Amino acid sequence: MTDRPRGAPAAPHPDAALPTEKAAVDSAGHQAGQEPPFHVEPGEAPRPFDRRMIEALVCPQTQATLTYDADRQELISKAAHLAYPIRNGIPIMLVDEARKID
């Protein structure tokens, strides 16, 4: 049995970070001492797309399956007639960013 009133929140663990503590971040918003997760140097080749990801992704407009166009680095939704770009290995699944196709 505890000494706190019923319904009162439990005291935080002594090793828990206080809510006012924040990790140091640089001017780009990244934690100090860590590389951004998808950083690409100028002139560096873009990261390849993980083809296993296509099994988990669907068209955000129609929820239809997608096909991968490796040459154009796009995910194609035949149902929506849209091609979603892949930038630095990251599919951009926004209808506003998709290219219309026939």
C-alpha cells in the first residue's frame, strides 16, 4: 500500500529525465553529436530504396498496391494514375508530390 492519495500520479523514477531537460540540438534541429538519419552529402549517390517496403505501402488516395519503377525511382499507383517519388531512399507518399501518369 502506498502513502499517496487515491488517483494521485506516482512519483517519477529517480533516474528518469525531468520534463524540463532537453537534448542539445544544432541549428538544423538535429541532436548534437548525431548524424541526421538521411543525410546525403552534395554529389553523393542517393540511398537505394528498400524493396521490402513496397509490401507495406499502399497508395494514400486509393489504398491500391504499388509497383516500383527503379529507373525513375518512383512508386506507381495504376489505380490513381500517380507516380510517387522516392528521394534519398525515402518514398514521398503525398498526393501533392506525386506525378500524374496516363
